[in-house]
Amino acid sequence: FSESGYTYAAAVKLSVGCKMDICKIIPSLPYSKNDLDVENLQSRADLEAKNPDARPDILELTLDISKYEVILLGFPIWFEDMPKVIYTFLERYNLAGKVIVPFATSKESTLENITDKIKSMCPNSTVCDGIIVVGCPSDKELKYSINRILQNR
């Protein structure tokens, strides 16, 4: 999931470096610039973040993820959490038996609490610690990070 394009760029590098397919998680109602305005306490993203039950609808995936053993789950960190569309994805799709490796884009946040949330939402999956993508790492650097995580699971 990527609204600014930064997380998508990281996903493309990962798909190249790790030789994996890529699939977007797309909200049914796209986010506008105003929806993402962090200065506006009534913006859509802010209101969703404040509502623990918010689950924005998403479009059906273009890949059959049942065929994959490892899922690299990419998203930006919003308000120290996953965007609520990621909650929708995790609740809608059966990820039991899969290895989930979260990767998030953020300049300041960590994945620690987020990984714990994914583990609680996907108790029958192996959820790895994941990585934070900062700046513009190369596909080789990202591949190394992901391979290190998968080897240590």
C-alpha cells in the first residue's frame, strides 16, 4: 500500500532484488491530498487512525496470494501505526501458514508495536520482525535485509 509512491518504489526494488511478484493493496476510495493532510485533525487519515474499528474497503487483489509462501507486506507508517487499509487486508485474506515480512517506510518510526499487532491478527502465520526503509536503498541492500530476516526466522 502506497499513497505517496515512496513505499511502492521500495516494493519495486524489493520485487527486483528478491525476484518476487508485486501486488498493490488499493483502497476502494482513493485518498486525496486533503485526506492525508497531517496538519488537519479532521483529515480522513487522522480520523481513521483515531478509530480502532476503522476498516476502509479495499479492491480485490490482482494476484492469488494463496499460491505464495512468503508475503512481503509494505506500507507507510501513519500515526505510529499501519494505515487502516492494512488492517482490512489482514482481516480479509487468509494468511495462515504464510511467512509475513513487514516493511514500512518512515523517517522516524519503528515496527516493534506494529509487528506485534500483525502477529495478533495473524496467529497462524510466521510474522518476522521486518524492516524500516529510509531514504533510497538499492535493490541489493533491500534484498540483503530481507534475506537476513528470512534466514533468522
